[in-house]
Amino acid sequence: MSNYNHFMSTNSITTHTPNIIVSLFNQQFLTSHNTQLVCCEKEPIYRPANASYPHHRIIFAHGFFASALHEIAHWCIAGKERRLLEDFGYWYQPDGRTSKQQAEFEKVEIKPQALEWIFSQSADFTFHFSADNLTNNFGASKAFQKAVLVQIQTYLTNGLPQRAQHWSDCLIKHFRPNKPLQVNEFVLKNSHPCD
């Protein structure tokens, strides 16, 4: 089994492909936002349009469906000015972060991972938290997971950012027609009602 298939839900082997997500995204946002989803580099990155390339590009890694959803989540959060900067002008500390750096990473990843989980549910795709720190064997902390869940509940109660809502609607229409998202779909694994 390839790494790509390892991260997919059972029903996604043929439906959650790089070509499908690229096509869906580009149909929705290439003309309206001059933004193109592009597969498949070794590392994900956002590149704004420039003299050599006329479209902003969200580039996801290795053809992983989850990578595309995650990078789109960052794009949905980034404001107009940040969308003119490579990787939205954010710092990125590579794998091997200290526990302090990891805590900082988790703070800035709450909203993107909340949207990624919403997009995953919208696409009927399994979501996995990402600590993005394999070297030091940090998993996503329980506090981080709870913060992501609270952010999802806030988004679903108060509304998603406009581009995020549009993308979620598009995924629902394609992958789970006539099944709108419900707050009770989002549950932490191994959690109990009294936690």
C-alpha cells in the first residue's frame, strides 16, 4: 500500500485523487480569485502571482489529498495582503522543533486545522491532526486537539470565512450531496462526555 492510500478512508481510494481536488478547486477559484491549486511538489507552499506566472498557486505535497485540504485552509484564512506574499509571509520552523517551538506551532495551527477538519468532513475524508514534528516525536497535544474542536464549533455556530464556506459547500456537493455538516460529526477520538 502506498503512503497516499494509507491516509485515505476506505471509500476514498478512487474518489479522493489529486486530479479531482485540483479540478474542483480550480473550477471554483481560478477565475474568481486568480488562484490555482497545483500538485505535486515535495513540500507544500503558496506562491503569489508574479511576472513569470499569472496565477497565485497553492501547491500541495506528493498528491496527498490531506495536504491539499490543509494548504487550502491556510489560503482561506489569509487576508488579501498576506495572499500577495510567498507562504503568506508566515514563518515556518522545520521538523525538529523544541517543545516551546511546538507550542507556538500549535497556537497558529488551530484555525487552519479546524478548517482542514471541516473540509475533510465535507469531502467524506478521514481527518488526522498534524503536529508536523516527526523528529522529536511530538504528537498533537490534547489541549491542541480540544482547541481545534472548539474552533470548529465556533465556525459552525457563527459561520466560516467566506472562501472556506464556498469550498466546504463545493466539497459537500461533490462528495456527500444533500448531507450538510452537523456539529456532532466532530468528535475527538478516545474522548468521553465527561472530559
